[in-house]
Amino acid sequence: MASLREALLCWFAENARPLPWRESYDPYQVWLSEIMLQQTQMERAVGYFQRFVARFPDMASLAAASEEEVLKLWEGLGYYSRAKNLLACARRVVAAHGGALPHDPKTLQALPGIGPYTAGAVASIAFARDVTAVDANVERVFARLFDLDMPVREARTRAFILETAAALVPRGKAREWNQALMELGALVCLPKRPRCSECPLSGQCEAYRLDLVFERPVPAKAVDYIPMDVASGLLVREGRVFIQKRPETGVWAGLWEFPGGTVESGETPEQAVVREFREETDLDVAITAKLAVVRHGYTRYRVALHCFALRDLNDAAEPALHAAQEGRFATLAELSGLAFPAGHRKLIDQLVGQNRGGLLLDPMR
DNA sequence: TAGTCGTGGCG
DNA sequence: TCGCCAAGACT
């Protein structure tokens, strides 16, 4: 055990990537990075982190922010409840903890958006507490190191991993140790292409000894992906387009969108967008142009997004809000300041990039 | 406990 | 092109 710890800590000292929050281990920055890194790879999170810290350098400035601005900064990073909880957590920390994150994992875990992993990560990395932080990297490393022959998500396996992790934390070095385990998983002990020849632990790895590295961890049952056609419409009035703000819960909570919805079986995208517009806004619309088909995915869905330009069929009435908490007409330029789901953002960027915005929205045409 | 909740990259 | 993935939390 001693040599295992020594080997990994030594490797981390040599191979730790230089990351912004590793310069100071400022608790606010560590917490922010950990929230961003939930289900997100390092390279994607770093840019978002830097923009966040530049705009909100500390807990107090973040707590004073509007949800609209936080969502805009989070746009494209996904899992938007993290942004909502980030803001709620900052406000709670200011209101109940004097603006400073608590050091204790249990107290941390009571805060919005902080679960078992993040509580352990912040307590150890920001506050040097001797606690574990077990994420998917650590599970994979342990599954190989100890040749665990059952899926890591299984309750008994998780219990074993948590127990083992707790026993391994070197006193006073949890900050380095927890990061070292995750860094090893991210750089060396890779899911599909493990680099065992570069691994400081290969000599002590049971799966490596048994030539079972590629069989570990035992895969969970595969998710089935669901292809889906969605139709969305840009209703244009006097150079502005109708947008609505999605409900507080569910997918893309609090983000703006163009009305639309699933293309039902036996229905064309054209029929779907007209039907959805009527259902969501009570407006009767007609299609003036097909703008694009944007392909994107979310969770287990793979979406073909059919996008149309629309005009009012009858007299222009105020849109109802049956599927939104807010609605308005906005210029194409205004859309750049609001947060949209990635698929809608792709469409907006396409329209602006092709300079079709003017063609589409110019009231003179 | 099992489902929900995003996204972009990669082979 | 497309299936599969990659630093969890919440209900």
C-alpha cells in the first residue's frame, strides 16, 4: 500500500496538468471547477471556467448575478440544472455561511448541486480534508487495480470501492491523492485505450497481471438511443422573431427557444410545426421557408431539428404561453445575448453566418 | 432504484 | 454517418 501511494503521488507531481484552479486552490474556484466537471471533460470546462471567473471573481459577485446571465455563461456546457444550482448554492453560502464555503463534507453536501462526489472533492482539494472523492475515473482505476468482476454501478461494487478508497487516502495528502487518481484515469487508465506501459501502477494492477484490462470495468448495460424528428418555427413580425423561455423544470430549463416539438408518426415536419405553434401559442401560422435541418443530440435522444420561417396566417395576435414562462419578439442581434439549447444556437449561428438574418427578418422585404 | 438531464469529439 | 462516450446530482 505504501508503495502504491508513493508511486501515484510521485507520478502526479510529475504529470499534473497545469489548470487555472490548481494555481491557488481558492475554494470558490475549486467548487466552481468541480460543478463544471460533473459529466464534463476537462478540455471543455476550462474555457467556461475562465469566463466565469473573469465575470464572477468570487462567491459574492456570483450570488448577486441574475439567473439569465449565469445561464448565458453556461450556454453550450449542458446539464443546465448545474447552472441553476450553482447560483442557488452561491446565494445560500452568502446568506447562511458568510460567503465562505463550509469545510465539512456533510455540510457541503447539503448545498444545492453538491452530491457525495463534489462534497468530497471540495473538502479534500480546497480544504485538505482527508476524505475520498470517488468519480467515474476512480471507479475505473479501482475496477482494474483490484480486478473487480461486476459492474461498477452495482451497489456492492460501489460499497467496496468507497471502502477501499477511504482506506487508501494518505493522511494529510488527500488533495494530491484524489486528484492523482482522477488524473491517472483521465490521462493513462483510459476507458478504451489504456496506456498501461506508461502507468505507474501497472506493477500492482491485478487486471494487468491477468491480462483483463480491456474487460474491466465490466460494462453496464448499453443505453438505447432514440432517433427523433423535431420541428421548430421562427415566427417573424416586423423584423423580430418570436422566442419563449422554457419552464423552470425539465430539459433546457430556463433557456430560450423557438416554439416547436416532436414530429408525430404519419406527420410531416411542416404539419408538425404548424400544429405545435397552435398548441403552444394559440397562433395560426404559415410556412414561408425551410431554413435548415440541424442535427444534435441530448441525453439519449438523437434529433433532426427541422427549422422553418413562419408568418401569421390570421391577424397578428399576442402569443399565448402554454409551454413557456415568458415570451417576446426579439431581433436577430438580441438573440446573441440570450441562452439557447445547442441545436437552436447552431441554427441562429447559421442564419447569422450566412447573412440570412437580414433576408429573413428585414421588415422591408 | 431507475430515469432524467446536454454536449461535442472520436473512431 | 453514427454509435459511444466523458470529473454526478436529483427525483
